[in-house]
Amino acid sequence: MKLLDLFFLLRPIVLIPSWAFLLAGVLRASESSGQVPPPLGELWLPLLLFTMSLAGSYVVNQIYDADSDRENGKLFLISEGHVTTGAAWIMAIALLAGSVAGSLVFDRTVLPWTLLAAVIGLLYSADPARLKARPLLDLLANATGYGLVAFLFGYSRVAPVSPDTLVLSVPYMLLVAAVFVHTTVVDRPGDEKAGLRTTAVLLGDRNTSWFGLALLAGALGAGWTLGEPYPAVAAFGAIAFFLLSVIDPGVKGSTLSYQWGSLVFVILIIIRMPLFGALLVLLVLLTRLYYRFRFGMKYPKLDF
């Protein structure tokens, strides 16, 4: 069971959106240049190295968030002592170092992206920067990590990254920001008790919901204008839930907003890469079984 605890400490469910944004970059680079997207099997090494960097950052995040996670009743592994802080640090360092070393040995073109992902993750989670506890900067870190770095990394697997590509990442960043602000609403009670000053703690639930809706509208508009279908369609598909969160701000509306905002985007990528969908189904089933037998709970679950 301890080995399973260590595996699920990596938060594989949270890795899904990062993979989706990376693959969106692959798809858009291929579609824009008239190429056939490379099969998922050809992307396994850069995907693995990038995942190691992200996963190491996620472990660091849980180490620093143990108090707020305990207050929010989630992510039990470190906060409830199932995995010691020492073991978590060893795992985080091994993942981050392994990502850098693997990039140096196997594919040096991956190195800038794994380093960027690690730096942003550590700035977000760890002292002294601790951007998670700095309102609006918490949002910027997530939008940059997912919507910019992951997307451009995927794009770079097919075509060179240029200033024009940076512009194309804008709707992806806005979509990530729109989804992320709703996670701060859900976590606000525990974050406040733990003394963390996040975007939702600063703005309050209602203002944060309005902010999220504005960001989503920006993602829809920018995606439409720039011809980026994935963020535009995902934003359109989730807009009803974002409107609901404005009408009735709080945990329920924000949970629906961040879940469906992410889910619609992931489904769009699965339509273009069905093997990705098969892997996600397997991962979700394994996670469900683990949390059911380990903690007697249903996770992940989709709210309606």
C-alpha cells in the first residue's frame, strides 16, 4: 500500500490537464502546418520527462499545503501522515533531478521546458516566493505553467516556437486562468484558516466568479479571433456553469465550473487522439479503486 501511496502522491488526475495542453500544442502545430500529428507513442519520452518535472512540483506543493489540505479535507497522504514529509521530499527531489538528468542524456531540446515547469512549480509552492499565497500571482503562475509552457512545449515537438506562437497561447492561458480561479473559491475556507492569501481570499467568492467569467469570455473571444478552436470550444461548452457560479457563488458553482471547464477541453483532445482517452479511462479507474479501498471515498467524481 505504501508504494501505491507514493504513486498517487504524484496526483495523476491533476496531471491530465497538463497533458491535454501539451497535446493541444502538438495538434495545433501539426494542423497549422498541414502535417499529420505524431502518434502518442512517439511522444512518450518528452511526455515522461515533462511529467516528472510537473509531478515533482506537485509533491512539493502538497508538502507546503499540508495544513490547508487538512482544513479542506483533501489530499490526505501527507496532511494525515500516510506519507512522511521526509519521504515526500526525497521523491520530489528524485523526480525533479531525474527530469533534468533525463533531458540532458536523452533529449536536450526538452531541457528548457522541464526546467521552466519546475521553476514555475517551485515558485508557486515553496517559500520564499510561495506564489500560491499571493493573490493574482497564483493565477498567473498556473496560466503560465499550463497555458503557456505546456502548450508551447507540445508545439515545439512539431514546429519551431516563434513570437506568433506566443500570441496563439493567449486563449489557452485565459482558459487556464478562468478554471483556476474557481479552485481558489473551493479551497478558500481552508486557505483562510491556514493563513493563505489567494485570489478568492482577496476578492471573495462572488467577485472571483465574475472574474472567472470575464477570463472565460476572454478565452472564447481570443480563441475565436486567433483561430484556436480548442480553448474557444471549451470556453463555450463551460460557460453555463460559469454563469451559474455568478448567480449562486460558492463551492458548488465553482466546482462545476472548474470541472467542466477542464473536462470539455480534455474531451476535445481525446476526439483527436483516442489513445489518450483510453489511457485516461484506465488512470481514472485505477484512481477510483485506490481511493475507494484506501479512504472509502469516491474520487475522482464529476458533479452535476
